[in-house]
Amino acid sequence: MAHAPPGYVAHVPADAPLAEYGLIGDGHTAALVGRDGSVDWWCPGRFDAPSTFGRLLDSGAGHWSIRPVTSYEVERAYVPGTLVLGATFRTATGVVRLTDALALEHGARGHEIGHRSPDVLVRLCEGLEGRVELLVELEPRPDHGRARPRLARGGPGVSFDAAGEAMLLASDVPSSGGPGPRWSVVLHAGERAGFTLGPATAPRRPASAMVEDTVDGWRSWGEAHPYGGAYDGVVRSSSLVLQGLTHAPTGAVVASPTTTLREVPGGDVGWDHRYAWMRDARSILQALWVGACPDEAQRYFRWLTATASAAGGRGGGVGGDGGGVGRGGVGAPAITGLGGARNLPARGPQGAGGRRAPASARASGDAYLREELDVPGEVLDAAWLLRDHLAPDDEEGLSFLAHLADVVSERWQQPGPRPLEGPEGERRSVSAALMSWVAVDRGCRLAPTIGREAKPERWATVRRRIHDAILEEAWDEESSAFTGAFGSVELDASLLLMPLVGFLPADHPRVVGTVRAIEERLGEGGLVRRSSGAEDGPFLACSFWLAECHARRGRADRAGEVFEAAAAHGNDLGLLADEVSLVDGALLGNFPGGLAHAAAVNAAWAIHEARTSVSDRRP
């Protein structure tokens, strides 16, 4: 419960902690709602569309708040099993509940939710006790805050123009106030006030009916795939988040619904994460399989292979915005748009007024321009995870898997577009070599399915060479650990993936030594930094990887300690950011972070298996 001081009309300022926000989603896009009832982030219609409410980044980039006009206390929680968010406000005169949702299509259930959502933001106010006067404040700023539309009252509600599209805020209650963006609504116990905001042409029903239907839709999705393993609450919450980050029409999963949030306090660059990271494919697909169900995992894999294949010059992508490149490249970019587009300039509010918005922005470090050798390994590992669901008659898709293994066979020794830099200068990344090993290893395993284009003998030879190179050239005897780059002594937390992808067993002495070194040298405050000398905060996914390493070694108790320390850095709604500040515990980076939630699901499952195995061995 948050307490507002007497006489203070609380609201979330543009520099409020990220932990103050909750996520709602509809399979097309997402919105972030502050504890105070303010929608401070919403890109209508699609994750990567321009924002209409962007106060999360810039104090002048728009918001829509509904809150009591006097001081209050507030409690909030998701409606169980959903991404429908409820907040209960208690004032000196009464109690009111605010329920927020991005509406699902009427009647959509199970795995069909999100495919044809109406793109309507629904807010339902209910008087529970006494009398409460609410202040409604609507300040849309379309095109990432660049536009300042005129609000027109009349007829069914308030309308405005957003980048050429007529938007309508409809309500079932009369409002009081002038023609400006603020008006008040008074509710007594038992009374309701509903608001729906979306395209003027969008289908609408009463707000209460849309909320009820959306709750039923989310619950039907969750009931289709019970989990029942270790850390059930974290897995269910993270699975909902991953579903909330899924673009249902294509199957893509965005890294985060937000853009340009700083990873380093005071930094001058931020990244746009409203795109899909192929470099996270293995973790995401595995988490979808564990926490959601094979249907969601297969849908994601179909998007993954269609997009990667299109990037290799074999098609136009999915969703109508493909942007392929020639077959001569790796053909698997590190990051793509929801429909496969590769021209992805970062976008966000300009002239930021909030402390989180940087002076400049990039589309995930210009990663959309890169074809990284990590990515073929991610795609082929995803194919191996879903090997029983690959279609033998999909000659185009199977041929592309062979192409990826071939490319890695030819290029695994190249530095690649993002070599590591350290005191020794520029070095080849060991993690890129590791994922190259994964690519050819999975190619060998999939050879019978791939068919005539498979080259298992060649791939096996390359697999052995990569394995030997890592063992011989990336091992540092003095520290008894693998290094982050060839010829270096620096550590990199991505080395934790070695046992997770099967390069070496978790109980292999070299893996044990590397895990110990990472805990000692990169561990801080119970969490794990990404690399030696990193300026940003601990990366939560790395901490969950560490937990999974311990679980796979059979150290279920230690794995649980590491897992719980990382999960404790979620907010009161269970939402995780990419990173955490060790100074004050603040959440950093884009929010919520899809990879952190995926890694949490995978670690929880590994711990469950470790505990079950220990239990099975007991007399």
C-alpha cells in the first residue's frame, strides 16, 4: 500500500521509479499504468508505433490519469490469471476501484486471444464505499510527443486526431468541467464510470462488459496450460508477461514494450527494444514451451524461421514489413521488426524532460544492421527444441537450416561485427564461438530431418574444431575459468550458457571453475554483472542463468537461493527489468524485460527438475 501525505494529490512524475508501473497488453501492443492511475506509456495499435502517451520518458509527452482529487492510499494487483490491472484508492470520504485493460476481441479464448484485438484502452471506475470525486486528465501527445492535438467534446465523448487517425474517448457518465483536458466524476458506493479510448471506428461495448470479457479471455489462456512446478507464481507471472509481449498476428515476441530507457543512470544513449531479438530465441522459445504451451512456442518458431529465411533473401517476411538481404550473408539478423523489417531506426520522445530519457537513441545498438554468428545457433537450437514438430515437407525451411549451419562452418573463426574490447584490445568473443558450436551441433542432430542438403560429416568436423578451440584457447589456468574472449583474461557472464546449451556438463571441472569465478568476480549484491568492468547494473537474466547452472549440477538449494535473490528485484506485480541498480535497487533499462522473464521461467523449471531428481533418489 502506498501512502500519500495529507493534503497531497499524488501522481507519478516523469522520473518516478519504474517499479511504480504495471503492464497491460492485448496481443498488439502494451501500456504501462502508474500506481497513481496514470497511463504514461501507450503506442496504439502496435508495439513499435509512435506513442500517444509517453510521459514515462518525457514529462510533456502525454498521459491519461484517473485518480481521486484528494489524498489517498492505494493498493494494486492483477486480476488473478490476467494482465488486467486493478487499483483500489482509499480516501477520507470513500473507496473506489480502478480497473485497466487493453481489450481483447469479444469472445476470443485460449490461444486465439490477441489476434484481432480492437485496439481499445478500457478503464472502469467502481464506487465501493462512501463518496469519491475523481479527476480525469487526458493529455494525448501523438507521434512521441511531437503533436499537440485539439480535444473536441461533444456527442459520444472526447475526440482528437492522432497521426491522421481519429481517436475517441467514450464514457457512460456525464463529466463536469470546462473544455480543457481535465474534468471530474463523482462516484458513490455501487456506481460505475466506464471509459474506452481507441480509434473512432473501433467496435465498442460498455466498459464493464469489455473488462469482463478480457478477464475471461486471459483466464482461458492460462487454464489451457497449467505449470505446477517450482516457483509456480513467478512462472505464471512471467508467462503472462511473455504473452503480453507477443505480437499475436505474427508470433513475434518483443524484447520490451518500451524504448530508450537508460541502462546506466545519467547515460546519454538508450535503445529501442520494441522489436524482436533473434539472439534471445533459445531462451524465449524454451520459456514459452515451459510456461505457456507448445502452441505458443510453435507460433514463435514459425515467425522466427520465416523472418530469418526472408532476411536470407528467401521471402518477404511476415506481417507485411519484410526487409530481406542477400543470401550471401548470415541471413539471420540480431534484431528485426515484428514482420521481419530490418530498417529499424530508434524512435522516442525528443527533448526529453524526464531523467530516464537519453539525449540520443539507437535501435538496440544498431543491431538491426548486423548479422551475428550467435543467431544461427539460436535458430538451430530452437529448431532442435521443436524437432518433433518440424514438417518434413517444408523443403524451404529445412534448406534454410542447412544454410545457417553452412554459413557458421565457413565463418566461425571471423571476429564478427561485435568483437569484445578490453585492456588487451579487440578480441573474438567466446560466446559467439559457443553459439557457432551450437549451430553445427544442432545441424548434425537435425541432419536426418533436414535431408539431402544436410552435411553432417562437415558440420561434425567443424563442431570438433570449435570445441577444441574453446577448450584450448579460451581457458585460463591461472583463474581456472573460461574467458570472455580468445586471448583475454576477462570474464563474461554469457559463459554461463555453456552447460545450458550442452557444450559441457554442469558438473565438468572447467564449468564448475568458471561458475565459481563468475560468482566471485562478477557477482555483487547477490546478482551478476554481464562482464568485467561493466558500467551498467547487474543483468537479471545472468543471475537466472547462474541459478540454472547450479540446478543442472544438482545443487537445488543453492540454485533456489540465487533464483530468489534475482526474483526479489521484481516490483510488487512481479515485473522484472533488464537490469538493477546496486546503489538503490532501482530497476534499469527497458521495462519489463522479456529476456529476464524468459530466463526466470527456464531457471524455475531446472530447479523443479533438480528437486524432483533429488527427491527420487531419496530412500
